[in-house]
Amino acid sequence: MKRNFLGFVLPGLTTMVLAAVVGSITVAHAAEDAKPAAGQPEMKLPPGWTAADMQACMLAGTPGKMHKFLVQGVGVWDGKTTMWMVPGMDPMKSTCTMTVAPMFDGRFVKGDVAGDMPGMGPYQGVGLYGFDNVTGKFVSTWVDNQSTGMMTGTGSLSADGKTLTWNFTHSCPITKKPATLREVETITGPNTKTLEMFGEDPKSGKEFQMMKIEFTKKS
């Protein structure tokens, strides 16, 4: 289950999210949020700044619908993993557990994944997931105990809100060059989802399916 995060990487979770930026927050609401907390001195605008500049910064840091959607994935998920090392190779099967928890008042979620990598021993990975109000994209970073690099990526949600597609970048240990991974998370039921990972074969350069994880959320 290595990072579909390649090497193999199992992105830990992401709960899938609606596609659109937090557009319902009005400027008036942002200005209200910008007021200092009780007992705190009022912040003065830096030289050259306008009230609109400050409001833009406040909106950038305000959790919205996308973040609430991510938080819906909080909980413990059991996973059944099928992994392919190279195209045409017999699949390797194993199990894993993903624990998703909110961070910073719901601005991000963290997915801790634990399991066994066939032939490689215990596997642990941690993914951070969020939605960047400025870029209007989901963002993620992944690290695990079977690599020394970090995977970073951005994601977008389908119109029906059920499929979240990620594009990750990592350094291929075989080619020693940057490589990309495509990860597709699909909601299949109230407490089920699948995660599929596709990457480039370092020998042929062709994309193939590297992993599929079927997740079921515990009660």
C-alpha cells in the first residue's frame, strides 16, 4: 500500500468533497469575521493595504463547504487492498486501516494508514488533506515509512460530488526523475468508498493501475 502515493502510495483518505470554492461567504460576512476577538486590540491595516485586501485574507482562511465535506470522512475505515507492482503481474492482496481526524477547526483532515505491504513488512503512512480557498483546489501531502520523499498533489471533484480525482507528483526511485500518479476516490455508499491509484510503469512509461482499496467505515 505504499503511496499511491507511489512507490506505492496509499493516500489515506480524503473524504470526498463537493466541487466549488467557498462562494457563499459574502464580503460583509468576511468583514464580520475579521473583527478582533474579545479582549484583543483591533488590527491596523498595513501601509498600502485596503479593507478589501484584509477581507480577502480572512476569506482565504475561513473553512467552507469543501472543508465540511472533507470532515464527513472522519472516522476509522477498514480497507481491502489489491496491488500490482508492474503491468500484467499477479495482484498482491492485504488489509489496512485508515484513521481520519480533523485538524485546525476542520480546515484540514489527517489520514493515518496502517497495514502490511506484501513482502516488505509493516506499512505506515500519513496524509494531510485540505481545500485551498485561493486556488479552488483540494490539496494533499503524503509521507510513509517506506520512502524518504514527500508526495504532493491537487484534486478536483466531479459534478455529482462522488468522485475526487487527484494528481500527485513524486520522485521515481528507478528513473531518478519526477513522475506523476493519478488517484481516484469514489463514494460507493453511505459508509463505503474505493481508492484507485494509477501510475507510470518506469520501464515502458505507460500508465497502469497500481492499486485498488475498498474501504468500509466502522460504526
